[in-house]
Amino acid sequence: MKLKKEIIKIAKDAKAASGTLELLKTEVKNSILKAMAAAIVKSKVRILKANEKDLRRAKKKKLSPPMIDRLKLTEKRVNAMADSLKAVAKLDDPIGTLEKLVKRPNGLLIGKKRVPIGVIAVIYESRPNVTADCVALCFKSGNSLILRGGSEAINSNIAIFEVLSKVALKRGLPRGAINLIRTTDRKAVDILLRAEAIIDVIIPRGGESLIKEVARKSRIPVIKHYKGVCHVYVDEYAELNMAESISYNAKVQRPGVCNAMETLLVHKDVAARFLPGIADKLIGAGVEIRGCALTRRILKKRNIVAAKEADWNTEYLDLTLSVKVVDSIIEAIRHINKYGTSHSDAIVTENYKHAMEFLDRVDSGAVYVNASTRFTDGYEFGKGAEIGISTDKIHARGPVGLEELTTYKYVIFGNGQIRE
Amino acid sequence: MKLKKEIIKIAKDAKAASGTLELLKTEVKNSILKAMAAAIVKSKVRILKANEKDLRRAKKKKLSPPMIDRLKLTEKRVNAMADSLKAVAKLDDPIGTLEKLVKRPNGLLIGKKRVPIGVIAVIYESRPNVTADCVALCFKSGNSLILRGGSEAINSNIAIFEVLSKVALKRGLPRGAINLIRTTDRKAVDILLRAEAIIDVIIPRGGESLIKEVARKSRIPVIKHYKGVCHVYVDEYAELNMAESISYNAKVQRPGVCNAMETLLVHKDVAARFLPGIADKLIGAGVEIRGCALTRRILKKRNIVAAKEADWNTEYLDLTLSVKVVDSIIEAIRHINKYGTSHSDAIVTENYKHAMEFLDRVDSGAVYVNASTRFTDGYEFGKGAEIGISTDKIHARGPVGLEELTTYKYVIFGNGQIRE
């Protein structure tokens, strides 16, 4: 009961603050973001000390090395946080523009005004830099923010939050503008997810199980960032050098991220020519290949493991790749729409019709012709920064940047119109 | 178990059909819509007969006269259904356009392609014409549709659906394109609401309790159409003739709809001059006024009932109006944001600053200066038709027309780009 009161109070404060945030001038927001960046750099020692506490506990709890790496802050990583605050200060402010203004026959002037969503709650795991990233993006887009980080990073999160919050208060922002849930009691999340009258949208950032749980329990709209099972399809009309360079890049350049390729699909007519070369390059880079029967036959000297059904929808996030030979572009598209996760998928082809067909029929947030899936991110798409990659279908798909953290309202300018 | 299998089969058929619908040419869609309109007119007798059955049962069950009126079809109402199918055929097709195409420094051409959402389920009550309206809008926007109407209108809905579905099949659409759940078992709705892997969005149309239940149970995003507690605020700088005409129109022209005014707010400096005149006009039209203390004092000869706290968030949908005198525009805005339902709210003023402040600060789907709230609908906004008025904050606010039944995907045209 006490917990519920406390959480609802935070949510209500956030709601109360959101009206003020919406109306802040862009130059005021930018100057606060720059002051926040400076404060982060100045508080480096304090933040790293807090992070040390989290790391000690993590080691005691024997968290896995990748988990500990995600948790760990270094001087460089703290500087990167400050840089990203400054980068967001430089982005265009989406708030307040009027779009699609039309004059109706009765003289009414009707347009869509871009406005903040209102109150955004972000529920996240491990990486403490998410704290600063979310503050930057939500504040610049005029939204109040409620942060709920993972218990493993609680000291780092509190330290970062306090630095940013102090700047915000000093610059006159209402207390509810930026909030951090300090308790690590998991019930706090359940309370947030049921505050549908106060919170406007929930953004979970973390592993699949976190997102699934949030989506299942939430009464508030959730912008979901599920896993990325991304494909590259090498068409029979592909330029094979380009196909090799794109496939290699999509798999190897950074295998641990959601826009890396997990499955390579190859048209049967080019499989025998294409597969041995790319397989040797990938194996040379340490990639384990799991292939369909035909792939294994073509690569038989290389002792390829057989892909199981489960491989086709597995996000390895690692130097592992499933490979399938397909009969046609249609089979490739069907495979992607069946096993993919609506994230990022690419075709390599010189055939115009196939390129357009792939763009038309693949139901993913980002569909590529002749480029690596690795480009799906806010910066590469020209958004400057992102809060994640949506695999949802409504409101926002693909990289969620400042614009996607807004909504609109209709504004209508009349001069006495009444309805007949 | 059998029911679940049956419903999931329908949903999967809908999903399978959605790829085909997305790629239909606009002219093909329009010609099918016109054929549907003709079939409705031709099947008038059959539809009216089925409606007779529903009406007989409704009378036996002693449904209220307004409920029976909503259920009742007449020759004129059947013709109106056909007209609305033809009207949707005339609207611009939003699908397939490329928006915001940008060329990135590395040569990638990135744009947003407008695409259907996928599978839409509409859960609705009583009015059988909703069946035809939803088919028209969802089909034109390239979405598969699953209809689940109220049990009281089941025979009418089946008749209308069969007429439309027969045209669709004859013209070669896949069976899953348009679907009607024929069972009146309420468990069918629960099964739909949990099919989050298949259905992309749920649109409930009906009373508040239906929408609340759907929102609470659904694991699928819901576009909600809650009640409309709409306000007109008469500012101290209002032109009082205009204020009178707008207030009268917003209340009286059609009181039973969601965009009608439920609360009139009047600035204290003009209350004594404005209220007696408008009150007499409203009372003359049969309106019952419930006023705050000051309103009652000003209108003391007219025996005004005292407004209770509950009046401020009641959607009367009737010739009833709550009236409050406020100290300032700020109090008016606070009242609207506290008691309103983010639907439609208007200010009447000749003061530029107040007009802009109202547009900025009122957090509603449609915010008006000097016009009646009654204009919030798809036709008046130039959308041609609508499936409802969203009171949600993300994806769609205000009238939900063809454009709001779409989403986008990023399409990226490359020529071999890889990420460094």
C-alpha cells in the first residue's frame, strides 16, 4: 500500500510536469541538455564510484561476463553519455510544428500539431547509460519520464539520475519532469503497468523475457522492441561480390546487436557458386554455420552442422549463422515473414522486379535492397539517436527517435463556424 | 477448445489474406467496393428480413427504445450503407506512397512506405451498419478484417456480411479478407483479444463498458474511442453573439453524439451578460441546465439545478448541460484537462494570446478556436469517412479514417552499402 502510494505519487507528479515540458522553448531545452552533459563529466568520479558498488555486487552474485560488461562504466563510457546528451541538444525539435494544414470549404483551417506523448515510463535492464539516453530523448521531445532500471545497476542509475535531476531542478524544471524509481521491489513495475490513467506509454528495454512480461501485464500501450531475427536473401540475380560483402558485414561486423543477420537465404541457382566463398570467409572470422540439407551438401568438406527447426527463429547475437537454400524469391519472402521478427531484412539483387517485390512483400520495420541490415539504427537513419528499434506495427516501426516519441492533436482555427 | 480452434483459424486466414490485400491495385479495390454497394441495394429485402428477426427478439427482450432504434434498419438506412461503400471507393488510397525520402551521406535512399496495419478486429455493438462501414474502410486501406458484432444484431450482421463476402469471393479476394464471427458466445472475444501473434490491432466500437473491458483484457494494441465530455469555454474576450451561436450548436444540434458539448465554461467577467441569453435559448430547446453556485445565482429566476461533482465528467448524450463560471482561462484549461476525455474542446475568444494558449495547453484530440465541437468527425475533417474518434494518445487521435488505419515500414534502396 505504501509502495503503491509512492509510485502513484511519482506518476502523478510526472503527469503534472508534462504540461510545462510541452511548452518549453527549444533553446531552453538545448541549454539544459548541454548543462546536463557538463554535469555528467564533472561528476565522473562519483558515477564511477557508484558503478564500482554495482560491479562488486555483480561479481559476488557471479553474473556472467557479458552481463558485467554491460553494467560496467569506464571514463570513456561516461564521456560517451555526455556526448550523447550534447548530440540530442543538436537535433531538430519536433514539438509544435503544424502539419497537413487544410482549409475546409466552410473556412475552417484544420492541422495536426506535433505534441509530446505525455508521460513515458521506461523499464530497462543493466546498462546504466540508458538512464542518460532516455532522459535526453524524452526531455527533448517534451515528455515526462519515469525510469525504472534493473536492480543490478541501481547505484549507478541513482548516481546518474541525481546528477541530471539536480541540473533540471536548478534550471527550474518541475520536480516531476524526470523521475527514477529507487526501490528495487519488483511490485513497483506492476503498479506502473496498471497506472493507465496517468502514464501514456511504456517502453521496455532489455531481453525478450522482460518485454514479454511487460506486454502481458500492461494496461498501457507498450512500444515493444523484440529480438531481431534478420535475414539477407541472395537472389539468383545478385551480384555475388556485393552479396558476399553485405552478408559478411551483416553477420560479422557486430554480431551481438539486434540488426545483425541471423539467417542467410540463398537462391538455389547461385548456391553452389556463392556458398563456398562466403562460408570460408565467415568460418575464417569464427562463425559457426548451421545449414539446411542442401547447404550442407554444397559445403560438405566443411562439416557444417545441420540446422534444426528452432534455428530459423533464433536470435544468436553471436558468431552463429543459419543458412538455407531456397527455390525462389517467394520462398525466401515466406520464410522471412514466417520466422522473422519484423525487424530488418535485405535482398541482394540486380533484378528490378525482384527488388520491388521484396520491398512490397516483406513485412518488416526496415526492408533493404542491396545494403547491410546493420544500418537499422537511429543515427544511420538520420534521426540522430534512438530509444530502441520497434518491432511493433502501430505508432512506430523501426528506430524510435525524437519524432516517434511524439503524437499529434488536431488544432482548428475557426471564425464562428457551426454545424448545419 | 473447439471454439478456440475455430476463432484462431479465422484469425490465421485473415493474416494469410493480408499480404494479398496490401498489393491490390486501387482501381480493383474501388471496383469491388462499388460492386458491394450494388449488392447491398439488390439484397435489401433479405437484409431487412434478417433485421426483422433481430427486432422481434429485441422487443421480446424489452430492449430500450433507443437500443431498438440503433438496431433498426430501414430502406433508407440500407441505401445509406451502400452510399458509404461508394463514398469510400472515391477516397484517395493511402497505401503504397513513399514519404520523407532522404538520401543519406553514404548514398542510401531511406523512405517510409505507407502500408496496411495487417489484421484488424472490430468488436462492436448494436448498429448493423457498422458491419458495412468497417468492411469499406478496412478493405480500402488494405487490412484484413475480423468482425465481431453484438448478439442483438446477429441476424442483420450475418445478412450484410454474406452479401459483401459473396462479392469479395466472386472478385477473387482470399477467403480470409473479410470475416465475421458468427457465434454469440462471449468467450470468442476473449480468444480474439489474446491472439497477439496474429491480430495487429483491436478497435472496439460501443459503450464505455465494452471499451473498458476490451482494453483491460487485450494483449493486442487497442485504438480506444472513449466517451466525449466536450467543453466550450467562453472567454472574457469572446464575441458574445458568436459564443451563443457556437454553444447552442454544440449542445443542441445533435446532443446524442460524442462531439456534442457537455459542459459550458464561462469567464466570470462576461457571465452575467452572457448566461441569461444562452440559458433562455437552451431551455427553450428543452435543455436541462445544471449549474455551479455562481451560475445558479446569475440565473436565479430560472430555477437551475445544482451541478454535483459527478456532473463535470458525465457524458449526458442528451439535452442536459453542466455550466460553470471560471475565474480565468487557466482555470478553464485546468478544468478541461481534469474532467475532459481528450476528445473535443473549444474556446470562443477574440484575444490572440488566449486562443494560442488554449490550443497549446488543452490536451485533447481536437482543440478549436471559434468553432463548434460538433465538427470532429472524419467527413468534416476531410477524411471522407471514419471508423470512430480516438481518445487515445498514440498512433491515432481524433477521427480515425483510412490514413489512421495504416502504418509504415522503412524501405531502403542501396547499391552495396555496408557498415564500417
